Amino acid sequence: MEQIVVAFILVGLGLGIPFTFAAFVRDRKHREMMAMIEKGLVDPPKSRENGKGALRWGIVITFLGAALCIGLYPLGVIFSSDTFPLNFGPWMLLGLIPTFFGLSLVTVHYLTAPKEVKETPAKAPVERETLANEE
């Protein structure tokens, strides 16, 4: 029992220290940037995000999951005869989870994308003086 507790403590420290250090460094950089912005030394960072990040990652993760599904499907043919329907066993989750996660990112992109409104160009108002001069 004591060995398990010691193992959890060591794993916690092994993972906790690097993440804590990374969070500390990020916080310091943020505070430094905010101080420089307040003094007017640096312009605020402009967002380069155009809303396509979720779409790009969604496509990448979807195809990665599909490739894993294609690669793992033969395991069902090799290792199981009639145990699983269509040789579709639990190992397929390694490909299905990323596939559906990627599809959810693509769906989020299309559901939250700002709608572009096409405005018809309005006709310029005709001035009365112009009409009066033409008569």
C-alpha cells in the first residue's frame, strides 16, 4: 500500500513540476506584455484567428481517425471469427474516437461561423437640383 502511495506522489511530482513551471513562465510573459501595452511601448497583439482553426484541426483529426480505423480493421479479420459483428471490435475505438472528435470540430466550425450577409448596393439618391436643372 505504501508503495502505491509513493508511486502516486512521484508521478504527481513528475508531471506537476513541469506543468507548474510552464504555467509560471506563461504567466510572466503575459504580465510583461500587459505592462508594455499599458505603457504604450507595444501595440496590443492582433488576432490572427480567422475562425478556421477548428476546421483545419477537425479535418486533420478526422482523417487521422479514419486512417486508424482503416489500419485497425484487419485486426478483426485476423483475431476474431464470429465474435464481433462485421469484425468491428473494441480496438476500433482507437480510430473512431478521433474520427468523431474531428467531425465535431468541423461541425462546430460550421455552426459557429459568422453569417455573411450580402447587401445589395443601394441606388444613390437623386438630388432635386439635378432634376430641376435638367428641365
